[in-house]
Amino acid sequence: MSGDRGLPPLPDSRPLIVPDSAGLALAGWRCRDCAAPLALDGPWCPRCRGPLDTERFPLRGTVWASTILRVPLPGRPAPTALAYVDLDGGPRLLGHLAGPPAERLRAGTRVRGAGLSEHGDPLFEAIPEEAR
Ligand SMILES: [Zn+2]
């Protein structure tokens, strides 16, 4: 490929994380017809083609899966821990695990938002047993 031809940069395609009364929340959508929660916007619900309404989903949920990236990415030193989190009543969201140390969390671990990384990625941390 030969450069960007002077075109403006693409918009950030990640789900939008916004301040909320409880800390941070995902600014997502929910289908008006089938109630499916969505992290990314679209012209209609991908399940039933129903109309979408905006909805805020607090960054609190359950780890669906997590892994450790041992390959450094630009601006992101290795190792880095990532997790897919099923937000309570909301969609599945990819986030980073707060650390160091970079440790995987078992599927089913309860987590909460822990801010944003310097790159704007949502950070999650395990909720201590006594706070669940
Ligand atoms: Zn739907």
C-alpha cells in the first residue's frame, strides 16, 4: 500500500466507553424488539433486524474467556492480559486486565471496570470475594 493519500484517519472502531454515575459504562444499544444488547452500532439489530435504542451498560460482569498476549504490540509492552467480559445484562466486551502482573482470569470470575488504559482500552479487575 502506498501511504494514506492525504485521507483523514479512520474513526476509532472500538466500543465507546463513557463516564457514568457508577464509574465508566459502555455506551451501547439494545434491540427494541428482541432486547439483544449490542456493543457496536448498526442500522438494525443483527439478530432480528429490529430498531435499536441507546443504552448504558456499567462495566461490571463475568469473564467469558481471558488470555495473555506475549507478543509486544506497538505501544503495548508484553505480556498483556485480555479478557472478554459478559457485562451484566449487556453485551460481551473485550478489555484489558489491570495489572501488572499480567494474569489470566478464569472463566466465571466476577470483574468490574478499573478505568481506561493509556490507549483508551477498558480495564477490568477481579472483584474481591467480599464485594461480590
Ligand atoms: Zn433484535
